[in-house]
Amino acid sequence: MAGGPVSWTSKKQPCVALSTTESEYIAESLAVQEAIWLTQLLVEIGIPGFIKKPIPIYADNNGAIALASNPEFHAVTKHIAIRFHRLREEVANRSVCFIKIPTAQMAADGMTKPLAKIMFRRWISQVGLHQLPM
């Protein structure tokens, strides 16, 4: 909101994923769920025009973006819990849209893996943190 992070988390997913694409798809689903909740909260407190739709969700996995954007049945995803498919509905309703960005630009990665010095400094700047002088 206003160019800054509103909510972020790094935690274990609620189920076992059988592939990276599935793992990213589940994470995208949880992000969409949070974005919709925050939108509803802003409407309830009287700030409905603050969030423009569709809400952009940044992702770096082509397979997960394709699964989210294509509401057709996919035989390879029939094992994914139905609750995670809500994001397809939100994409179809144009409540959210997925924007592909390179993995190196994913701000979320700084919370999930060790970064080299240059990447760490880029991440700190990207999430709006400031390094204190030594």
C-alpha cells in the first residue's frame, strides 16, 4: 500500500507440494486470499477506493501463473486441494492479476534463502529497509 509492504510472512505450507510449480501455486493462492481480505477490510473501514483492481500479484514461476490464469481442469493438478483453486476464480473475476517478474527481483526470496552480499543489499533496498552505518 502506498508503495510499501503491508503483510509478509515466511512459513511452512499447510500441505506437501509435489513440485515447485505446485508449491508456488499454493503460495499464490494464499497471497490472493490475503489480498482479498485486506481489500474487504479497507472497504469496511471506509477506504474503498484505495486499492485499484485488479490487485497485482508478483510471481516468478511460469507454471504456477499458467495454472492460476487457466480455469480449465488440469489432470496434473487434480490432487491439489480445492481450497487453493479459489485464485482461479479471483483471476477470472479480475480481482487479481499475476505479473511475471524475474526471480532475482522477487522481494519474497529474501525471507526464504540466504543471499550473497550484493543480492542482500538489493533486497534490503527493495523492501524499504535501511542498513545502519557501522
